[in-house]
Amino acid sequence: MTSTAPQSGKELRSLVSAEGTLQLSLLDVSLGELSANQVLIRVEASPINPSDLGLLFAGADMTSATVSGTADDPVVTAPIAEGVMRALGVRVGISMPAGNEGAGTVVAAGSSPEAQRLIGKTVAAAGGGMYAQYRAVDLSLCVELPAGTSARLGASSFVNPLTALGMVGTMRQEGHTALVHTAAASNLGQMLNKLCLEEGIALVNIVRRPAQEQILRVIGAEYVCDSSSPTFMSDLIAALRATSATLAFDAIGGGKLAGQILTAMEAAALDPSRPYSRYGSTTHKQVYIYGGLDQSPTILNRSFGFAWGVGGWLLTPFLQAAGPEKLSALRQRVVEGLGTTFQSTYTKDVSLAEMLQAQSFLVYAKQATGEKFLVTPSLDS
């Protein structure tokens, strides 16, 4: 690192205490020396994704949180239920950085020519710990953004775009031909719609409010089913018959929606011309739960035969299985579509300090569609 490079910066930390409390605070951390293939990024934009909240909040009750400290250095303290604490043993007492991805300007670099070439360039990175003023990241975790691309546009270059591509990739790997997606009006859901339209893939969208349906209709979605509608199940069965979708990705997780999707898939798959079988259809139906918007138990009322599966799906294992060459191609596709297919929208910009104010965290903790926050650490300078 050159002598003119910053030596320290603020970083958001999440700490779980043995007493059963969460503490969120901003620490001044030393940046240290860069290895040959590292770059130091001045973080200018980092999204708050649902996948960030598990580490950030550790299952604490944020509605009971208190804020102390000063406006520039707030400290948030929230209680964690005993049942939740049992799953947090390995991180008790460890101050953990948060923020999966972000973008900014490279202000210093290690000695390798590849790292030096990026000084002054705008890059996106998925190195974790991005809720910080500065972040040292290995080159393998960075993508150089095209000249003129802002950090804001490149901030969400990894989690949502690669998830959308991963869902389509999983569909093809497992021999399905169409998809179902819940919480479909989210930033991720809109990306998936655009991607499926580009590739000619039938997509059945499940939303929770009429206003969310309109968001999707505007971008060209053909099949949208509102789970709050009294005709939801009949609408869903009709859409599944039209598309032959047998694979669903569920962001809700809890409640009865996963079971409803399997039931509708079974109804759509049954052939009235074939003899009755008490084992149901032979069409395999699969629901992958990849989110937890509803933390209640997943309810499966067994009305969908025996050819079915429910499991978890995460982006990281998909990318690890894809290998470096495929991952590079996926990243390049995202970069090419940042202003179109993979563009994110945000409802509010907040500084690191503002992240820790109740009027902010009580909103983004709800993970509500249409309430996506962008963290801009430069505002804390």
C-alpha cells in the first residue's frame, strides 16, 4: 500500500454476547498491508440484501432494539431469544463484519501488475465486510466495471443477478423447462423475469399484493398469481398447466405456500385419461426454499402424491459446482446487463451511521418488497 493510501476506516460490526444480546456498532479498523493480488476499495455503494440480514441481526428481536451512542457512532443493542442463541454458539464473542457485496473505487493495490492496473478504476466486489469505508479484496472477488459505470449501478452485481442465473441454470441441470418464483416483485424477481423473457423461459410469478402484480405486468410478465386472491389456487393451477412448470424457488419459506405450489403442480400434472393411482402422478415436482421471509414452520399438507421434493438452495454451492470458467462467463453476462436485465432499484440511501438508526433498521429488517436500501459509506467521511 502506498504512503498516501488510507491507514484506517470505519466498519460496521455485528457482535453476539454470551448474555444473549446483539450489538451493532461502527469500529475504526486498521487496513494493514495488501498482499500482491489484493486491491483496496473505497466503498461507495453496498446494497442491503435479505441474505445480509442473517449475519447482521443474528435473529435478534429488532423491534425491541435500543440505540445509544452518538449520531456519528451509534450502538444498537437488541435481545436474542434463548432458542435462537442455541444456534449461535460458534459466533458468540466474535465481532463480525457484514455486507456481502458492493462497489467503489480502487485507491491502492498490491504489487502484482493485475492489481496495479485497477488503481483508479471502479470495481464491484463480493468479498464480504462491504459495510465499510474501505475494503481490501482479492482480485478473484472483483469485477472491473465498464468505463463510466457508477458504483451505484454496479453495487448489486453479484447476489441477485447470479441468483437469477443460478435458478435458470439449476432448472436446466435438473431437466425442468419452466419456473415458479415467489416474492416475485422483488429486485431479484424482476431480474428473473427479464432474464426468462430474454431466454424464452416460461415463468410463473407469485406475489402477495395486487400492486406487486402491476410491477411485473409492466415489465412483460405473462403469468402472475396473487396469493392474497380468493382465486389463487385456481389461478396457479391454470398457470402451471399452461407452462408445465415443475420447479419452484420459494423466498417465503414458512407457512403453507410451498405445499400449495406442490399441490397445484400435482393438479396440473394429473392426466384425466390415465387410470387413477393412489400414489399420484409420476411427474417429479420440486420446491427449493432459498429465503426466510416467513420464519414460521413450513407446512406441507400431503395432497401431491409421492413424486416430489422440498429442499434448500443457496447460490454459493451452485457457483462452486459451476467452476471458475463458468463463473467468469456468468459474471461477464451480469456486467453486460447491469443497465438492463440486472439493474437494481433502491428506495433509500443511508450512511453507515444511518443504518444503525431505528427509522432505518426497522424498515429494512422487514424485507418488504419495494423497500431496498443502499448503503453509501462515503457519507460517513
